[in-house]
Amino acid sequence: MKKAQYLSIMILLIIFSCQQKENQKQKGIFNIEAIKPIIQKNGEVWGKALRNKDISLISNLYDPKAHYLPNKDVALHGREAITEYWKASMDFLTDLQLSMESLEGTKELLYETGKGIVMVLNENGVIDTLSFKYVNVWKLNSSGKYKVVIDTFNDSIKQ
């Protein structure tokens, strides 16, 4: 009798657990940890684009209505303007690396903070390494891809 009760309870728990998982799928429960590798991989594209001098890689990161607020410079609005800005920088920017510190938000809209370094070819032909802090806001588009809608950075304080 006790075995039958135990077995009945186990079966009910299994059924309940399966229903909970199905309900979560239907509600679209968002797991930000599962998205972090996607955003980190997207972040690697800036460096790849600079190393390969491929402006299309950078352009494809941005939403058509994106905003770029570079440090100590004018704000740029729209993918075309942002792409032209990056294109003009390709001659002296040789690499860029981002290091995500946080990723928060919803499935549709994420904000990422972090630190980065950029390698800059100076007027003497020497590569300088500069550090910065950044915030990127990523929006899930209708194709299921995350695109940058806001990109901003500030020089890091020298310590």
C-alpha cells in the first residue's frame, strides 16, 4: 500500500514538473545566462572587423535606427552615419577587445556594460593601447538577431 502511495506521489510530481517546464516555455521565460555567449560573440566582431578592415561586419552590428555616442565627439544617429564614422577610423584603429562586466534586461532589450581596449596606430607608426568603459544596448530584431541600438564609451581613468 505504501509503495502504491509513494509511486502515485512520484508520478504526480513528475507530471507537475513536466507541466511547469511546458508552462515556462509557453510564457517565454528568459534566461539571460543563455544569451551572454551570444552577446559576447557579437562583441568580438568589432575587433575582427578592425583586424580585417571589414566595415560591413561593424555595420551589421547596428540597428538601422541606432545611436552612437563616442567619447568627446558628436552623437551619431542611424546605421549609415555610424558606419561612416567607423569607416573613417579604420586607418588608425587596428584592434578592439571588449570584456563584458554585466548584462541585464529583458529578452527584447538588453544592456551590457564592460571595459575594453583599443589599439590605435599613432602618428609615429607605433601602436598605442587605450582603455575605455562602455555601455551597449542590444535589441532583438524581427529576424531573431540582437542589434546595437545604443553604443557609448568613455575613456577609462588612469590609475
